[in-house]
Amino acid sequence: MARRLVIVGGGTAGWMTAAFLSKAFGERLDITLVESGKVGTIGVGEATFSDIRHFFEFLGLREEEWMPACNATYKLAVRFQDWREPGHHFYHPFEQMRSVDGFSLTDWWLKLRPSERFDRDCFVMASLCDAERSPRMLGGAMLDQGYDPSGEFRGLTMSEHQGKTQFPYAYHFEAALLADYLTGYAVDRGVRHVVDDVVDVALDGRGWIDHVRTQENGELRGDLYVDCTGFRGLLVNKALGEPFESWQRFLPNDRAVALQVPLDMAEHGIRPCTTATAQDAGWIWTIPLYGRIGTGYVYSSEYTSPEEAEETLRRFVGPSAAEVPANHIRMRIGRTRNPWVNNCVAIGLSSGFVEPLESTGIFFIHHAVEQLVRHFPGDGFDPVRRDLYNKSVENVMLGVREFLALHYRAAGRSDTRYWRDAKTRELPDGLAERLARWQVQLPDSETIFPYYHGLPPYSYMCILLGMGGVDLAPSAALDLASEDEALREFDRIRARADAFVRELPDQHEYFTALRA
């Protein structure tokens, strides 16, 4: 007899979970997803990590199938604009750090400084972003960055994959369209889709969920329940009473206002990166899609009002935003203490959220469903599996929290109270000590947050070098080493980047051809 799973809540989290589990377990798991027809997708999660590639590969979905359906584009990096000072930008790319004679190329850059742009000197992707290039040729061939999508690395989870190879891009997509696409995928594979409102969550004598009751379809029963109800936490927080831990003292941004702005992207261009532009009380994201941009102001309610934030965002976007309705969002920053409680697992915003910076929302969902498959309960619900799952999710969220807190502490900007306060805000445990070490020796695998959280050491190097608010020094050993090979490596990167810029199409050209 098949095990029974009930997913409460749809959107990106619900349908990513349903699609992944239906693929993983097939007919051996009877899945029902119930979602309200009245609750929409928040839609701030339109940018991703490059690890999302494993999600689509696992489902067997090809880019030419799902990307046009979701107005998707490629993302090669995050562009940080004005975080050091107005007019300055740098990239955090999807590209492994090179090394020369046992030292990272960023170490060599600190010593030699071949230009003022560490990102263009040390990475190919920065030049491709500046030139708005696609990572694929018109015929579909991917730029050669040493990534091998076949062989020994296929089928690994994200945590098993990290450090072995680096896929050169992630995606931007419309979250609502992806949810619709995955709905079709999951329903075709046997997932039962119920559109109805959950009006009650009934517990048994042990305090476990016995059933959920819907307005029109009666009781839905499962062996395991997945809470994808967003910031409400309908099952895990409200019904089961699991506490939520606020992290706002570390990351104060608790509001966002978002716009979906139609644009002529042939004229506007499709920049192959997410842009995060610093503002007086936060930052604005810009995510280019095929046919529009998604944009929003992430801010702290301590420093500005919703009305002022919306005015700032509309002024930033310009005349094209004039008639576009704004979506104001209250964000719950932190995590549910234990996302797996009894026979309920929270995935997505009900589990936790830090803020949209670095596009971690979709990553958290992907990681959670991978870990749920890995630790899926047997008939007895062994608490060891539950505890291992909770620890894995906790480590990922704590690591990302620390990485995001570093952005604000390292930013050179200090022209408003918001940015001045960022220099003295409380840091997560361990970050101050690590930061002191990094000022002497750049981050490596032994000095960053010690558990898997999706961010390798080079990501920390990029933020420290780009933000400009922390004094850094090259390794003292470089004074005794020959610089010849490092200079040749910088030359090779420039030549490789120039060749790619000449050969690759721009993004709009590529996706127009793909749709044709």
C-alpha cells in the first residue's frame, strides 16, 4: 500500500515539492496537494543559485521545454551596484576560483592589482555580464568553462556536488509560471490537485496531525504533511505551536515592495545577472525576464515607510512603472526552530527566510526537498531521521544568514543612517572572529562557516573584495614567490573573456531564437 503525503499550500514551494517527490517515489507515494484559489504567489523568488540545475535535471526537464513557458533567462552572476559607493559595481559570478602556485588568484590580485576590477581580472563571467552575453551559442552549445554535465557528478545532491565542479549559470524565471508548469508535471505523474481552503488542522491525542479539513472537499488524511503555507506557517507554527526565531537583529530588512514592469526587452536588453542596487534604507533588485523585469525595494521599516519605499522604487524604474500596481510584502526574517515536527515538515517560507539578497529562497526549497527524500520516514517515524533533517536545514540557514550579514558589514557605503548602523549591528556568532582572520588571510574552506550552506569560499572572497569596507591583505608568502605565472593567468582570463564576448550572442537574441 502506498504511503500518503498531503502538501498544504501551492506556489513555488508546494509544486517544487510535489514534482520532486513524485519523481523520486512514483506510485509508491500517494501525493495530494491542496491550495487555496485565493492565495497568490509572493513572487520575490525569481532568481536562483546555479545548483537549481540539478532540480531540473532530476525531473528530466530540458531548457528548451520549460524556459520559454516561464519567460526564463540565464543568470551568470549577481551584480552589486553602489554598495561601495555610488557609481561602483562588481559581480559575484558562478565561476570557480582559479589558483596559481597554490594561492587563489584573488590573493595574487591583492598583491599585483592588474586593474581596479578584481571581478574582471579573476573571472571570465564579469566581462560577459557587462557585455550582456548569453552563456550558450545560438545552436545551443554552452561556453566551455570546464564543466562536465555527465559522468561521475550526475545524480549527486547539491551538498555532494559542491567543490567538485561549478555550473556556469543559474536562471531567472516568473515564479507563478514555474508553479503552473510544475503543476502540470506533477499532476501528469499522479499528484492529486485540490483547489480549496483549509479551514481546520486536527491533531490526535499525541499532538500529531490527524487530518486537515477543507471547506468543500472534507477531510484530507496523510501519513506525512508538508507545510508550504508561506509566512503563515499554518501547520507547523499555528497548529503544532513550533516557535519561530526572529533574526531581525542581524538582518533588519523586513519589508519589500515589488513591481512587474513590462518592457520591450529587444530595446532594453536582457542583462544576464540579478542586480542589487543599494538605496538609502535597503536595496533594489532587478531581474530581467523575457518580456518584463521583476523589480522590488527590500528595506527596513525602521528606516523608511511603505509609501516612501514605493516612491523610491517607481522613481528608480522610471516612466515604465507609472501604471504598474505595487505589491507590498511583509517579510518574516528568521526560521522555524524545527521545520520537521512530529509528522509535519515545513518547506519554503514556513520553514524560514532571510531576505531576497543572493537569491536563497528557491535554494532553500530545493535543499529541503532533497533532504526530505534522503531522510524520508519509515512507518515508525524514527526521530534520528527527523533530527538529521532538522540539523541539515538549520546549518544551511545559519550559513546563509552569516553570508548575508557579511554583505552589510563589509559594504563601504556610509552615507545614510541605515548604512552607518550596518557597521555596528550585532553579528551572528563566529562571524566577527572569522572576519578578523579574513583580513589577514582570505577565506578558504577551513575558515568559512563549517557546514554545507551552498556558498563556497570564493563567494566570500568576492563580497570582501567588492564591497570595499574591510581592509584586506595578500598572503605574506607571495613576497617570496614568482609572479610570472599569475600575470600569465590574468592575461589568459582577459583573452578568454574577449573571445567569448565576440562569439556569444546576447540574451535576447538567444531566447528569441530558442522560442522560434
